[in-house]
Amino acid sequence: MKKNSYTITSDNMEIIPVPTDRSRELSDSGSKDGFWYADWEIITIDRYDKSRTGVGVIRFEDKPVLGKVVISFEVEERYRDRGYASQALKALTKWLFWRGDVYEVEATVVLENDPAIHALLNAQFIYRRMEHEDGVKKEIYSITKPKSSWSGLYLFVGIIAGLTIGILVANILMGIIAGVIAGLGLGVWLDSKNLKKRQDVTGRKD
């Protein structure tokens, strides 16, 4: 696995997978899953001199299972309270949802780890539940991929297209009606297709 093959970019920040023994082993065996087992280094880039500083790391516990991945993250103490964790989490989840095989990202934090909880909430993660592990209380947060909504967009496109066609054929009303039917139909079809894929991947009908 090449170090920069999956670079995630954000405003003055990059998140780069740094190979581990496990990711190298998978990559060498021909597997495409190696990047799930890398250490994803959070790197800030100075606005002026473009110097690069590693400030933390994000890790995946495993590759996606039923469309869900579990992550952990850490920012070095001297770089905390600067919004780096929230920014990195936002960029990471955006990239994961864009891939198409992840629909939920989950993170576990120790109870009263206020900086980590604050970072998750700022990145739009939602508190889900409390768990106990070896006498330690942990809170589970996650963020889910929004369901697609193409119907509204294509309805608008259909109206504009229908209006244009109506003007050309001197029948604006019929043009708009035809555009609305075509646009709405296409939007509903795309939403239905995306929903079916989501259900197939996650195994859930919600």
C-alpha cells in the first residue's frame, strides 16, 4: 500500500494512511483492505510557510461490517483544543460516506473524556449508548450517512427543462407537466436505487 494512495484533504490538513505491519501484510498478499489497518496520521499544514506537522492519529478497528466502521482517534496533548480532531473527523466521515460502502461511523470514548466527546459532537456524531468494559464506563457515539434525496433536485430540473421545452413548442403548461413527471420519476428511481443498496449493505430496512 502506497503511503499517499488514500490521502484525505481538508482545509490546511491532510489525513494520510501510514502502513503498519498488518496493512503491509495484506497489501503484499494482494488484498485491497490494507488501508483499513493503517495508522491514519493527522497532518496540519501551515498557511504561510506550508510546513507540515503531525498532530494525531485515527485508526479503524476493522474493515466495514454491514456498512459500519469503528474508529479510535488521538491528538497529541500539546495540540489539543485547537479543533484538529473535529476537523479530521469531519473530513474522514465525508470521505468514508463518499466511498459508498460505509453508512455508519462509530467511536468509543471513556466516560468523562471531555475533549474527545467535544470533538465528536462538533463533528456531528450522536451519543448512542453506554457500555462497561473491564469496569470502565465507555460512551458510544456514531454518525450515519444521510439518505439520498434526488427527488427534489430532479423535480426542480424537470420544471426548468419543461419550461424551456414548453416555450420552444409554444405550450408551456404541457412542457412543465412533462418535465415534472420526468424529473420526479428519475429522482424517485435514484432514491429507491440508493435505498436498496443501503439496505443490502447494512442488512437493515430502516
